[in-house]
Amino acid sequence: MGFMGKSTVCHIAMFFPASASWTVVYSGWYRISALGAGGSGGAIFYTTTGGAASGGAGGAFCEKEIYLIAGNVLTITIGAGGAPALSSVSGTGVAGNAGGNTTVVCAARGLSLTANGGGAGNFTITNLDTVNGGAGGSASGGDINYAGGAGGSAKCYTGGAEAAGGGAAGSPYGIGGAGGNVLPPSQSSSNGGGGGAIGTHSGGSVTGSGVHCGGGGAGGNAINQTTTGGINSIGIASVKSADGVDRSATSGFDRLVNPFRALTGGGGTGGGDAAASILSGPGAGGGGANADAHAVTNNGVLGGTAGQGGSAATGSANANIGGGSGGTASNGTTVTSTSGKGGNGFVTVERIS
């Protein structure tokens, strides 16, 4: 938690990952940012036929600059990420769960921010049926109100296992990017769509045969029908942030000052069939993968996670704050198929003058 001195204005934000009641110590102008929780993707485990699972959606973002007086109380409620969906009986899929709503209220100043959570993904085992992803959360009460990105859609083919990516959270850069769709023209292999990124940048989609796509970067969309992740905010194909630092292992913000505007990393690459740890920078989505080798995909903060489809798909990654998790579809001999958890909500409070 950042410290704000009595005589010196310090712009380091205070972070609220859990619900709290906070009393304003010093009068001044504050920037208050709220993020809803992400939904979880659907899950399907089917040893004989296969199926498709869509992605969960990202939570909404809202922000307001307001003059607060010493003694005012902020009541902060943090939404919980959608719980994972677990499919453990062959042929019996399970829908994901919606993310919870995040609110910030200060009755004395008429402040009421609401950042709703993202919707849940779903599943289907019907040949040629397409299952849509969750709807992005909505926001209200702020000077800025941006919805979360929708979860990706997936099409079912008998014998296949298709899983779409999760949507990114909303941010100061706009509506969250949608998760990558998995809509191949025919069944020839199993695929996972990429996770969405901030700034409306979408995860990579599968629209042909035998391709496993990357997630979207904070500076651009992932390229469909390739394993290439999206570029970072300065146009470089790298998970590194704009300052050249690789924060993919920690999945944190680029800085503690105005943190929601400091998300500049690139998207992770698609994993194919090889076992790999596929990492993404801040604000970016996880790289899609055929999970026959249990590839691990990690998204940056606010990004969506990738879908995992394949004969050994046991689970998509848990999303970081605000992002939706991808779906998981297995047509192998695994005993379970589990989608990742949606990212929890988040609030920052920053004194700006």
C-alpha cells in the first residue's frame, strides 16, 4: 500500500485487492479506479466424441477524479473471480461462473462506482454447434466507464476438442479485447484460442486447421491463424514492457503511479503441442495452445487467459486480476477437465493534488 505524506503529494497508488473500509486522512483530489472480476470459461471432458468450450469475459473498468475531505469514508467491495468449472464425467460439461461486481461508495461525496464482473463461458457436445463466450461486464458512475471484453466462441466437431480464449478487462484504454475464437471449417485437430488484451486488442483466433494461436498484446491484436503473440505498446514483438523490462514472470503493473495506465507488455506465443511455459506481459493475454503436452499459459494483469483444447487438456490457467479465463475441452483419457478461475476485482486510490 502506498504512503501519502501530509505535506508532500505522493502519487503512488494504494492498492485494494480485498474489500475494505478506508477513511480519508488528508483532503485533496483523488483518482479512484475500480475493476470488476473476470468470469471463468466452460469445461468439457468427453472421451469418445469431444466438444467445445467458450471463454469467460473480462470485468469492467471505471474511474473518477473527485475531491475528498478528511474523514470521508470509502466503502470498497471487491468482486471475486468466477470459480473454475470442473467436468469430471465423460460427456457431461459444466458452464463457467460469472465474476463478481466491484463497487466503491462514499455517501458523503455522492460517489458510487460500479464495475460489474464478466460473464461465464459455456460448453457444447453437439456436432456443428457454436457456443458463445461470456458477455463483458459493464461499468457506471465514473468519468470513464469501459466494459470488459467478451469471451471467445468455440465450434464443436465430432472427435475434436476446441477451447476459446478469455476476454480482457476494461481499462483506461477502452473496452477489453475479446478472447480468441476457435471456429475451424472442419475437424482436423484440437485448438486453443488466445486470451484478449487491453485496449480492445483481441486474442488470436483459429479459423483454419491445425493452428494454435497466441494472445493479444497491449499494443495490437494477435494475428489469427499463427502462433505469434501480439506486439507490445511500442510495436515490438516481445512480452517486455515499453521500458524494456520483462515482467511476464510476475505479471505485475509497470509502475505504482497511475498503475492502470502502465500496462504495456506483449502477448505470449502459441504453444503448439510442445510442453512450455508461455508468458505474457502486463495487460496482455495468454498464448493459445493445444494442450497435449500440458502447456502452461500465463496472462498479464487485466489480460484474458488462453483456451486449452486437446487429448490431454486438463485445465486452462487462472486469470490475473480482472481477466476472464479460457475454456477447456478434452477428448482424451484424462479424468477431469477444468477451466481456470477468473481474475479477482481490484481498486486503486491515488491522491493526485
